[in-house]
Amino acid sequence: MLFVLFACALLLVGTTLLHYEVLRVLNTGLPALGIPNRSKLLVVILVTFLAHATEMAMYGGALYLLVTWLGVGNLSGTTGFSLTTYMYFSAETYTSLGFGDLTPTGPVRLLAGIEALNGLLLIGWSASFTYISMERFWVINSPSEEKSDRP
């Protein structure tokens, strides 16, 4: 159980710092990016998507290590268990989708609960940042927009 608690703390700090840095770089770098303002929103979506994918991979990798190398729980389900299974479980947990075809057993259940809460917070943070970016860059008839973007 101590390994799971340590992994939870490490993942919470790691994913939060990663997300903070990604949003900080976007916030400072977007104004200087030499593309039309509304196109900057596509950059926001793509970069935050990559950040979330990386965070899900961090949880999936940790779960894989905890189960296969340290034996502190298991995933039960009908599929074979490989690294991709753990990544799939991480994605459905992080997004709170929870199909239910895979179920954690043992101490790693705590990691799944922490991942769901952490994913909810980080997705909300991204949504908030995207909204702020839209207010900042989604300007109709802005002089920096391309002529084709004007009504």
C-alpha cells in the first residue's frame, strides 16, 4: 500500500506540474505566434490534448509497474493484459468514462480513484484555459485575421 500512496503523490505532483508548464508556455507563447488569432485556438486544443495524453500515459505506466512488477493489485476483465490494456484503463479512468470492462482490485483501486479526480481537475483547467483563450483570440474582424476569415 505504501508504494501506491507514493505513486499517487508522485503522479498528482507530476501531472499538475506538467499541466501548469504546458498552459504557462501556451499563455506566454501564443501572442507571439505568427499565425492568425483564431488559429491559435487550434494550437491550444492540440497542445492540451497532447498534455492530457501524456498524463494518461503517466498513470497507465505507473499502474502497469505497480501491478506487474510490484504485485500490489490487479486489473480484472476479459481481455489479455499488456501495457496497452493499462493505457486503455488509464484513459477511461482519467476521463471518468469508466466503461467497466476492466476493474482494479487490491491497493491500486486508490490509484484509479485519484486518477479520476486528478483527470477531472486537469480537464476542467484546460476547459477554463480554452475559454480564456477564446476570449483573447476569437476576435471577429480583427486586423490580424486573414481576409478570408471576415464575414
